[in-house]
Amino acid sequence: MKRCGICSETFEDSAEYSDDAKAGEWLAEEVWQDAGTLCPKCLEIRTKLVMMYCHEYNT
């Protein structure tokens, strides 16, 4: 079990991730360098926020 770096909820790293969470993993790895520290829910939220506000990543 890991603890999320944003919301502090515990999560299993082996959980199945949605497509939005997978995109969030890419952002965590390539943009914010915090891969492996966020829960699937926060990864999904990050993805949605980036799609709305960071148009440079919407290509």
C-alpha cells in the first residue's frame, strides 16, 4: 500500500487504472516527475485539469 502525495489516501500500486489515470501516469512521469506517488483518482483529476487548462499538452 502507498499513500497518495496529493490526497493522502492509501492505494495499491497494482490496481487497474482507467485511461484517464494512465494519461495521468504519463504526466506524472514526464511533466511533474512524481510518478508512483499519486493514487488513480488524483491521476484522473490531473488529466482532466490538464485537458481543460494546459492546452500545450492536448496534441
